Amino acid sequence: MPGFLLEVGTEELPASFLSDALVQWQERIPQSLEANSLKGDVQVYGTPRRLAVLITGLPSQQPDREEEIKGPPAQAAFKDGQPTAAAAGFAKKQGVELDALSVRPTDKGEFVFVQKRIPGRPVAEILTELVPQWIWGLEGKRLMRWGNGDARFSRPIRWLVALLDETVLPLELVNGSKTIQSDRLSQGHRVLHPEPVTIAQATDYVTALKSASVTVDPEERVNLIKEQVNAVAENLGGYTVIYPDLLAEVTNLVEYPSAVVGKFEPEFLELPTEVITEVMVTHQRYFPVFKPGSFEQELLPNFITISNGDPKKSDIVAVGNERVIRARLADGRFFYEADLTKPIDSFLPQLEKVTFQEELGSVRAKVDRIVKIAEQISSQLELGEDQSQRIQRAALLCKADLVTQMVYEFPELQGIMGEKYALASGEDAEVAKAISQHYLPKGAGDVLPETLTGKIVGLADRLDTLVSIFGLGLIPSGSSDPFALRRAANAVVKIVWFDNLPINLDNLLAQIATDFAAKYHKDRASLTTALQEFFLQRIRTLLQEEKQIDYDLVNAVLGENDPEYTERTLKDLLDVRDRALYLQQIRNDSTLDNIYETVNRSTRLAAQGDLDTKQLEPTTVVRQELFQKPSEDALYKALIESVPQTQAAQQTRNYQLLVAALAKIAPAVSNFFDGPDSVLVMDSDPEIKRNRLHLLGLVRNHARVLADFGAIVKNL
């Protein structure tokens, strides 16, 4: 079966574009083939100078297929049983005889149809059409034009290889006056193999390029880099950390990876480890080397970089890299020493000159809001005076390092340097730790703050941002979220859940929104509603994606457009989490099946009554004198016995008590509906009907303490 190779040769591609392009082709090319009734094994390759795809197992042509084509209405195609010009025209257009036409009924009346056998096209013909779509369809940031054409790509395209087995597939990429024609000639490594590479047939691609010092498989380069870096670190008597982002970037910056060792003066190790690793990893793309067994990751005065040059010239490459990092570390030492000459709180006035957001004012104004919100959270949690004072101090200092020289030069060190400078200024250790940890988590999968002080300052910071940005009407839409508000809301929920903080988010949002609306003359009610809806969306997403709760059970605990559940969710985030987890548990062990039918049936009928959904006590809403059947009295007594268990479940969040109570009620409900003493709920007497609906409403209300059973799908 034919194999097809496409290689698009370019000037050096940005690492980020290469990474994205590989993913796009891996997804889109199989889909494109399938849409054309073709199948094959698709392998996507890429280096800084090329994107390639090798497809093996292709058929030589498409399979033939049958296609039904709809024509004109029957009444227009035939008159008195004879074909009209419309029928003749349709048959001619489809290349068939008139007797091949058939009439069939449709939703819009009878129409003429024809069954056509469409022969498959040669695969070479189809690939000629698809390849330009694959190339020009790639998406990315800052695509550029080059030459005098309108073609846009990440970098100029310089050559094109297209082979169907051993035959060149004739293709042209036209860009103004420049035309690139396909060939079998690729290019090897710029330094190690500057001559063209002839590829005899498609499946020789990987081997042919490897002989020209180009490793086209990114996964192979990843493994080579990890092996080399770890081996070099071990030879130095230490170990390294393979940072995923750094590994991904350097993999897409080289075609022939080789590890190069560099060194720097040991006196630079007096700098905080974070400063040195930031310089190495983020700015220079180097792998740091750590002392084995070091508790706080003490560094060795070495680094490892991945070169794309001649391994024989590694010494020369190392000298250049050493010169660069020496200068960067010298800058870092200067900034660090200059910052240490002043206590951390002396930087606070400078925050007034830093804008947080044009309409919201300075970072200093934001700090004041964070301090106030942190105080409100501390009050809710009824924290002691010492703890509250630490939280207030950390909130005040949490952004002070933003105006230090070090953070100005290395913004990624915000918070980290704040902790260092706070400790150097004699601040409490927990206060210092909170300055760095209030930024956590920085994204999905990141660690959470360790200290209570860090958690509360982090919550206050994010809640201020959420309320303030929402207050300006800058609500995230689609993929646009410039202030990372989704991430902020997720972090709020995660911190509360992880540390079981009994925070009333509903009250907090109302307090903060009230203060904001008063200061900036905004509508408090609409702002609060928008924030509530936003948090409900994030809670829904976290329950489904991170807690793995079935979608209908999430609907059941959050309620669907149910203000009572909305208020309950935001007042007690721990409760909604526990209810969702417990519902999933009893679904998985089939306990839910034992109560579902009776509770769900009661819930549906109770909707036709007028009983308050919070009412649990039968004695105040059910009239015993209206009972006509023993089943009514039995259900009434079962409900009375259930009240203590349901109330205990509410108070302790032990919903096993509630489910046990519902299971005990279930036989009485079943007998009420279908037993020998069953009743007609919708009785002709309005008082009897209302009384029976109240009984069912009470069953529903007990169940509602756990969830809205009307939202649960049976046998999901």
C-alpha cells in the first residue's frame, strides 16, 4: 500500500508555533483523510526547519461509493406519467438515463431521486488537493508574509518534499512571483550536514534525515535530551530537574541535540536559589545542577544547555554561554543587594505609581482593598487576634516586591522575592511565606498555599480582582479572559475545598460588591448576580472535571435555575462538594437506585402543590382528619420519624442519615401510590388533593436536603 511523505522546509520556526503545528496536523490530517474515505497511519514530525508528515498504509485510490441525489419535485418532473424537461435536465446533469430516476415520498412531498455509483479517485489526485489545505490551514500567532505574495506562514517556506512511494507528487506553492515546486530534495543540519539530502522513497524519510544529522521525531529528541542532561548532571556529582516547559521548548529549538556543560563563579551561589534558576531556566534555557541530597535544592556552580551545533565545538559554545550567564547573575546580585538596603514596607508608597487597572487605580489602592477583604474573611472564620494580625500584615505587604529592582527585571519572581525581603526585614516567618504563597495556585494542577495566612490573603486578592473587574463589565466571554478571572474563581473554590474553610462566599461577595458599587457608582444587584452565576459555572466545571461527578448529579446539587440551591451553594461550598461526592458514591454502589423511583415520582407530583420547599415538619402542614386510607397515615408517621434524621444530616453533613431515612420512607410511598390502600392524589376534593400533595411535598423536601431528584437521570 502506498506511503506518502510531505515535508515543508522553512526558516527557523518559533518553538511555540512548531509545538502547536504538530498538534494541529496530528488532529486534522487524519480527519481530512477520513472525510475523503481514506485511511492510513499518520506520523507527524517536526524540527525548527521543517514540518513533515509520513502516511503509510494508504490505498491507491478511494473506494467506489453509492450516493443518492435528490432532484426536482415529482409533480414538476412528471406530467401525466411522462417525464418533463425538468426530469430530462436532471438526468442529463447526473449522467444517467431517464429510467434510472425514481420517485420517493419525503417530509416535503414526493421528489425524484437517483442512485449513482461514484468511482473512487486516485489517491495522488486527492493528495494534490489536500496538501495545500494542510499547509495554509495551520493557525498560529503572528503569522508573517514574505516575498511579494499574500501567503502567510510562521516563517518563509524554502523547499517542499512530496513523495508518493518513490515518485515525486507534483505540487506548487505560489507566493506572488515565488513558486516552490515539490521535489525529493530535503536539507540536512545547517552545520553538520549543509548539503541537500535526497530521499529515495517516502518511508526512507526518518533514516535519510538522521544520516544528515537531523532527528525529525520530537519524541526521540525529548528522550535524547533527558538522557544527556541526566548523564551530564551525574558526571558533575549532582542532579538536575527536567522542567516540562523548558524541555518542550529546547526540544523544538534543535535538530541534533547535544548537551553542553558550563560553569560560573561559586560566589554567585550567595544569591537566592530561585534567582539563579530563574535566570537559567526562563531567560537562558539552561538546566541547573543541584547538589545531591540537598534539602533546599542547593545549586552547584554549573549549568547544562542544549546545543544545536557541532558537538566538537562544545567548549567554544560553553564559553559564550558562561559569559552571558555571568552578566545576568551579576545584574541579579546588584538588584538583590540594592533591594536589601531597605525594609520591605518602605516600598509600599511606590505602589501608588503602579497602575492595576486604569479605572481601578493603583496597586496600592488594590492592596488596601485586599487588606479589608482579608479582615472580612478572618472575621467570618472567627480567627484569633494573633492570626488576624499576621493576615493583615501579609495582606499589606503582599504586593510590595512588585516595585523592587529584582522583580522589575525578573517579573516571574514576584512573591518569591517578597518572601526573601520580608524575612530580611525581620517580618514574621508566616507573614513572609504568605507573600509568596498567596499567588498559589498559579494554574491547573499547581500546588495550593500551605499556611492559613497565605490562603486567606490569596482568597482576598482574587476576590478583589473578580469583583472589581466584573464591576467594570469586563466579564470573560468565549476564550477571552485577559484578567484570568476563571482561574481566579477556580482557585477560590479549590482553596476553600482543600482546607475545608467554612467561608460564606455569598456574604463575602455581597459585602465586597456593596463597597465597590458605592465607590464606583455601579449597580450592586446586577454585579452580585453576575458574580454568583460565574462562581456557579466554575463550581459546576470543577465538580465535573476534577471531582468526576456525573453531569446530572451536578445539576441536582446545584439546582437548575433554583435560587434556593444557588444561595445554599454559595453560602456553603463545603456542603455542595460533600453532597455531590456522596451522590456519586451512592450511584456507584447502587444505593441511589433503592430510593430514586419513589423520591422522583413524589418530586414530580409535588410540583403541582404549593408546599414551601424548606418545610420538613408534617404536623404543621398535613391535616390528619382528611385521611381516607391507611396508606396516608402510614406515610405521615414515616415522615414524622424521618424529621430528626434529616435535621441531623443538615447539621452534620452526614447525608447517609438522610438516605437511610428516605429508604425507610420508600415502602410507605410505594404503598401510597400503588399498594392495596393506594390513593388518587389528584382527588376531586381540593382539600384532600392539597393534603396529599403536601405529603408528597414533604418527601420531596427531605430529599431536597441532599439534591433535586427531579434533575437526576435514571440509569445514567
